[in-house]
Amino acid sequence: MCITLAGVRNDFPIDVYNRLIHLLEGNLRHWVFWTAANCEVQSMEAWLTRRYHFSFFERRSDASTLNR
């Protein structure tokens, strides 16, 4: 069993992760999902984590391009 932020287990349903996406912001949110991606998660949860992880970095690179 892998424990993430504040003792949240990685086997919660997808809707719990969706709520966390909306509740948590910035690097804290990224850390939670990066941690979940490095634990044993169900396939749908792993897919959601990877999708979020990549979109986080895409948004960040877009923002840095605009600031130049």
C-alpha cells in the first residue's frame, strides 16, 4: 500500500482524484499526482495521473514561452 499526501491512499475511486485536482493548486497538486504515479495504481488512475502530469508541464512551458 502506498500512502500519498496526508495519508490519502492511492486506491480511491477516480472521482476522489478528480476532486483533488480541483481542490489542490500548483506544485502541491503536482506532487500528489507524481507520488501516485510512482505507486501501484489501477490502470485508469495511472492513465489519469500521466495525463495530468504531462498537461501540467505543457501549461508551464506555454507560460514560460509567453513571458519571454
